Amino acid sequence: MTIALYMDVHVPQAITEQLRRRGIDVLTAFEDRTQELPDDQLLVRVTELKRVLFTQDIRFRVLAETWQTEGKYFSGLIFGHQLGGTIGQFVKDLELIANASEPDEWINAVEYIPFK
């Protein structure tokens, strides 16, 4: 089984497009009309949809890590700093994650990419 991804508003469209070309199930905040939701509400929405969120927003990463500490339930977050890798690296790592992991593995998890 694969996981479904959800792209925060800070993610370049090129990443979404390349993942879709590789057959990855991706939904964007723009498509879901949630681009103006506060981060905590968006994390709830992503969890309702049973998707793992990819963001490049440091504040969003901090929120998810706070929820981890507090034991709040969420469906997982992948963080990639905008200056931490290329679009190609992010696509490669997200494709690997989507194809090689199960949704249950992501419950309350925060992962950093690109992998080194």
C-alpha cells in the first residue's frame, strides 16, 4: 500500500506535478480550498483525509512537533526546508516515502527530507 500526500501552500507546484507523473496520490491546499486555514486547522483537515502533509514552512513543523510532545493525534508531517534540497531531491524522497510506507507508520510522525 502507498500513502497519500497533501501539499501545503508553500510547496512549489513543480513538486506536485512531478509526483503525479510518477503516479503518487497528491492533493494540494489550493485544490482543497484550505490555503487560508490556520496551520492547526489544516493539520486536522489533513488528518481527516488520512493524508501525510508535506510542508516547507518551519512554523508548521514546529506545530507538528508540539503536537507530538503533547500526544495530539495527526496523520504525519514531512518537512523539507526550502534551501535544504532541490525540487528533484524532494520529489525523489517523497516518491520513496509514498511507495515504501504505510499510513499507520506516519501517525504522529515528523520526518525531515531530503535524505542524506
